[in-house]
Amino acid sequence: MRVLCDQNVDQQYVDALVAATDFTVLTVRAALDPRATDRDIAAYAAAKDYVVFTSDDDFFRLESACGRCYYVQSDAPPVGDVLTALRAIRAAYDDHGKIVESVPGGWV
């Protein structure tokens, strides 16, 4: 799974995803202009076949073809649970562009 970490994703999740060799990870900061809007981020993700990983629930309001995985930042889910959930989500979807899920949610 190709994961585009939104600007608001806690660094511990970015680091864990980068360290996990079964994900291809990019951050919005590295890929786009710092002023990129949610629509810009979603368009980039869709064009490059990334799933947006975010704690910004505004992504659920976008009508976009990009995949989206959302976590509640204030819940501070354990890193291992997030990775387990993302792996389960990856396995459950043939088309990652169709992913619209909360993690860890019921995926652990």
C-alpha cells in the first residue's frame, strides 16, 4: 500500500510506517506545497495511487477517488494497532482508491 501521510499525522506513525518495509510512505510536506489544500492532497493521492492517512476528518467530506484512512489523534492509538489495522485494510480491498476507513477501528 502506498501511504501519503497528511501534515497532521503524528511523527510516531510516520516513522513506524517508514520503518515497516511493506508500505511505501510519503509525507504531504515532502510531496506538495505547504499550502496544499485537502482537495490538492486528495487529487495528488488519487493521481499517484496513494491512500491518505490522516487525523483530519475533513477528508471524509471530500468526494474523491483517493483512499482515506483516518485515526482519532486524541485517542492516541498504539502504533502497532495502527499498523495492524492498515495491513488488514490493505488485504481487504482490491482497489485501494475505494478505502474510506477509521483505524484502528474494528481492524485489530
